[in-house]
Amino acid sequence: MGRVLSARAGTWALPTDQQFSVDPEATLLISEFELDRLLETHDAGVAPGQVTAGYRWYAQYGCLTLSHGQRAEHDEIARRTAYKDRLGLTLEYDVKALRARALPFDALPPAGQAAGQQVATPQHALF
């Protein structure tokens, strides 16, 4: 788990298989030996910088196996979530303050405008 795929990007070398799965034995061991601590952690709330801590914790203990094609996607989501967490924009935040920080569409560079036009629609849904 501590090994990284790329020193430049720091992508974790998580276990992969044909599809995403949760290891039932690892899950049982966690529930047997870590449940009280997990409940205490949950009740304490999420501290800034800790939004992805649960995901990292379960991955570290071998509970999760990603599909071969999901590793980069999971890494991208975790990085984006960690970035938003550092800005205080993951759980509860002031929408007015967020809008005040946003740029109007016309002020975005061409690449940003192109990305903004890729809107999720039912025709483009993954499921």
C-alpha cells in the first residue's frame, strides 16, 4: 500500500482485479476489532483535511479492490476531493461565499469553457 506507481504524481498502488470489490474477510476483521474506534471517530465528526481519510483507511487495510480501469479515476477523485477539502468546500460551506469566489463563464480560459460545456445529462450517464 505504501508503494506509489509514479514518484511524480504519487499515485497509490492499490490492489486491482477485474471489478471493484470489498473483501468480506477484511471487512469482518475490521468490524470485530475496530468497530468501537470507528464509531468514536465517526461521532467526533470530520476534521478539516480528513474527508478522504475513511477511503484511505479501508484501502490501507485491504478492504477495497479496484477494477484495473478504476485506479486513475479513484486517484483523480481523491485528489480533487482533498483539494476541495483544503479549501473548506466539501461538507458544509456557504454557497454565497463559494459563488463570490467563482469566475463568470466568459472569464474562463478556452480550456475551462470547453470543460464546462461537458455537462452530465441522462444521455451521458455512466449507469
